[in-house]
Amino acid sequence: MKAKLMFVHALSPLHAGTGQGVGVIDLPIAREKATDIPFLPGSTLKGVLRDACEDPEVRKRVFGPDTSGADEHAGAVIFTDARLLLLPVRSLKGVFAWVASPLLLHRLMRDVGNA
């Protein structure tokens, strides 16, 4: 199996919910349990890319068949969760800067070593 590290840059607001509401919160944001940092579930990423694929044969070969026949063929790609690396933060000068934390940078370096 071949692994490839990829970066996702959201150009518009993104809300990856957990799929279930809790109390007054309609759809809470998906967060890592240990750190409470938001993430994009791999299943969400795969679903969005599957929907964007226009060729039905390519879609079936790469992502697998629709759920009725999913046990016949699992698909050629596997997506892990997309984890946060950078956040845009407004500066006092009125522009945005990309910021990260030592924890996020350390995790990136660990993932680069594993890819």
C-alpha cells in the first residue's frame, strides 16, 4: 500500500459536524477526543471527493460501488482524518497571518516521517 500526505485548504467556511446533536447544539464540530482540536473525518473527505467525481466508472473503481454493493468492492483509496495544521488569525495591521502551534507542527513532522 502506498501512502501520500496531502494538504486541504478550505477557501470558504467549513463545518464538519459529528452527525448528532447534543442538547441545544444542533451539530457540534467534529473534534479529537484527546486534544479537542477540530478535524475533518476521513469519511467526510472521501464523500465530498466521491460526489465531485463525474465519471461513474472512475467513481466506482476509485471509491467503490454505492452502499447497496459496497461489500463487493471496497474502493481503491482510503482516507484518514484531515487534521488541523494552520489557522488564519487577523493581525493588528488588518491582514491575516497563518499560525500554528508546536503540537501541530510536531504532529506534521511525525506524519511526514510515516508517509
